[in-house]
Amino acid sequence: MMKTKILTENEIAFAAEQLKRGQLIAFPTETVYGLGADATNEEAVKQVYLAKGRPSDNPLIVHVASVEGVRPFVDEIPEKALKLMTYFWPGPLTIILKIKVNGQLSKSVTGGLDTVAFRMPNHPLTLELIEKSGTVLVGPSANSSGKPSPTMAEHVHHDLAGKICGILDGGMSQVGIESTVIDLSEPDGIPLILRPGAVTKNQLEAVIGTVAFDQHLVGENETPKAPGMKYKHYSPDTPVLMVRDGDWAEAIKAYQNKKIGLLANKIRINQFKNQFSASFMLSETGEIDEAMRQLFAGLRALDEADVDLILVEAYDNQDVELAYMNRLEKAAGKQYFETIPH
Ligand code: TXA
Ligand code: MG
């Protein structure tokens, strides 16, 4: 087993050196931590799939430090894509483009697809790391496959210690859920959102006009385009139930004989004092940005607490709340409080 070092910003040059040698270094981003490796090194990219226990047909996002970083790997950047890059990068938006034939990216990055995903993350340490590495980096979320994405260096250490060379600690991820993924690989088609995130449909449309959700996201049973969306995502061993605003008192009462874990806003935690066994504050104010930031950390914490079930704050299915609900619904297997007989 390899010793996994926690690295600080003074050790970016060391981390970059390790990446050049084909080693794996987890890096901070504004969304979640990524598991970095040289995207042009086939051996290194294979190790990423191994370390995560990830199916090899689920392609990886290539992380760049500038728009220029994309150019060597595509024949062209379509106009709409360039507009989005200019407007949202660095930031939580991943853009899928047609890949250049016989380019330098390792085959395993895309699992044989003719498209490739790019993102420029908004974190100063990671932008410096990419620049110093002299290459571009794959960066799947740095969790074991099936666990929630990590929003702190400690989460990465919990899942991947012994399997990777180091973790660059950049503090807590400020967005908290993974980037919006948009497919622009068909320049004449309508751009498709494959994964909702902090950059919303409305924000995208304000820059490039009409955008649509992939059918899978709007609830029709078609094969999702982002291979990652088809895999079972994190759901704790403990049952998770979503609870809507008006249903809390009833939910707490229904489970009064069980050990309840509460992942909820401050107002509920105060209201139901002593009626639950463990709690994790999702948000002080109830604002969605804060809830999004804490969701994965809360699920991790309460899954390790001694509780029979976890009740989690549900939001509306619109705008940026849609992204939060997309992740929460996966953890809860779509179960709301009132859908469970009691
Ligand atoms: O915020 C993020 O995007 C984080 C941080 C670390 O940057 N990364 C991340 O990577 O979430 P990952 O590998 O956990 O999720 C990537 C998603 C998967 O659902 C994958 O199937 C999809 O993007 N994807 C990647 N390349 C694709 C492609 N060429 N076509 C369609 N979907 C693709
Ligand atoms: Mg992931």
C-alpha cells in the first residue's frame, strides 16, 4: 500500500511532478474534489479507474487551465461552446465536444466514444497544478465508486488512502455538487444538458439560446447519454427519505420510535430538538446554495451515525434546486416521506 500524503499549497510543484510521472493526485475544485492523472498517459488513466473501482465504459472529464488547453484535442471549438467557455469558465460547467481523431488523449479517457468532456475548474490551487503539470488532467470525483462525491480532503482520504499518491488540500468545495454537463458535440443540434448542476438551464439559455434536458433527466425512460447517469449512485445503507416543507411534523411523529437522523435546515433542528438521535445542519438560512454545499458531507456523516433512517430536506424541482434534488433523489431512491406506509 502506498502512503497517501495530504499536500498543502506549498507542495503544488511536488504534486505536479508526481502527475508528470504518472502518479495520481486528488485536487480541490469548486464543485467536488477530483482524482487527477495525466490525461495523455494511458497507464495513469487506467489506475484512476482501478483506484475508484469505476466501470471502464464511464468516461472521464478532462480538466484544463484555459480555453487554449482544449484546442489540441479537438478539430474545432463550435461557436456556442466558445461562448459558454468565455462566459462560465473557470466554473462548474463541463462541455462535451467531438474529439480529434488520432489526438493525444489516452483511449481510456473516453472509453472509445468519439466525444470528450472538458472543464476548467474554478480553484486557484488546481489551476496552478494543471499549469505546472504541463498537461491536462482527468478528474472524476475523487470518491470510491458508489460513495458520495467528496467535498473535503478528509472525504478523499477516507475513500482512497493507500491507493493514490497524494491529496492537495484546498479546503471545502464551495459549490458542493458536480458540474453541469452539456453536450455540444452535434454543432447543428439543440445543446443537451446531460447532468444538472449549479449552472442552470436558464443561465445557459441566456448565453446560447435554446437548450434542452436529456430525456433521461425529464423522466422518460430512454438510455441516458452521460454514461455515468445510468450507474447506481450513492445511497446509504440507512434508508433515506425526502421530506417536503409542510410534512416535517408528521414525519418526525411517524418515526418517534426509531432513531432518526436529521439532515435539515437550522429551523427544523431547533424545532424538533430531542426528537432525533443525530443531526447534520444542511443550511443555516435554508438557502439552496448552502444546502447544496453540505448535502454530500451530511449524507456521509449520518450514514456513519447510529440511526435507523435519515430524513432530508426536499426542495422544489426547478432552477438550481433541480441539481440538488437530482443528487438527493438518487440517495433516497426517489422516496418521499408520504410514499412510505406507516
Ligand atoms: O464537477 C465535476 O464535474 C467533478 C469535478 C472533479 O470536476 N468531476 C466529476 O467527474 O463529476 P465524474 O467522472 O464523477 O462525472 C463525469 C460525468 C459522468 O456522468 C460521465 O458519464 C460524463 O460526465 N461524461 C464524461 N465524458 C462524457 C462524454 N464524452 N459523453 C457523455 N458523458 C460524459
Ligand atoms: Mg462521480
